[in-house]
Amino acid sequence: MEGRGDITKRSVLDRIKNIKSIKLLPGTLLLRLRSVSSFDIVGLEDDASYYGEVILKHGVIEDIDIGDIVLDFSSNCSFIYRGERYAITNRSSCKLVLPRDNFNFDIDF
């Protein structure tokens, strides 16, 4: 597409005003990823390890709530938005999910 300039994934994402207002496909979740130094459950494509916090879900998902923590999932769609890493994943790819109040944030990994 000549004449449109160099449109990159990063520049297009910068145009999103509110990440929580995106429309997800049925059965998908938006996770805010948090890096953990020695946590080997989650297997994303890079060397770092992550857990995810559910910040948005499609309405058909009833067994996972906003704020839940996802420890074991797979995703081939991760991106950086305003300095934070996010992933979009399917409900069926989330194998270990727990309520936020059952996760100890104070333990240093």
C-alpha cells in the first residue's frame, strides 16, 4: 500500500485511547502480563516468565472474573501498550486460574 507510510504494530496500538474498551472475540480474554524472574509455569514465546491479570473478557466467559490471576496459559498474541505488556488468549488456553485474593503478591520470586 504505497503512500500510507510505515505503519507498525506499535504506532497503531498507540492510537487506542482505552485498552479496556477493545472488542474481544467470543471466548477470549485480555491479560495484563507481569514479569517474574524465576517462574517457569507460563510458556510464552520469549525467555521471560509471566503471569496474567484478567483486565477484560468477552461476555460468554462465566467462570473467570476481571482481576483473576492466570498462571498457566498460552498465547501467540502479546503486545506492548503504553509501557505494559498484554496478551490476548482463549479461555481454553487458560489452564491454571485463581481468584486475586488467593494469590500472594508479597512473595519475591
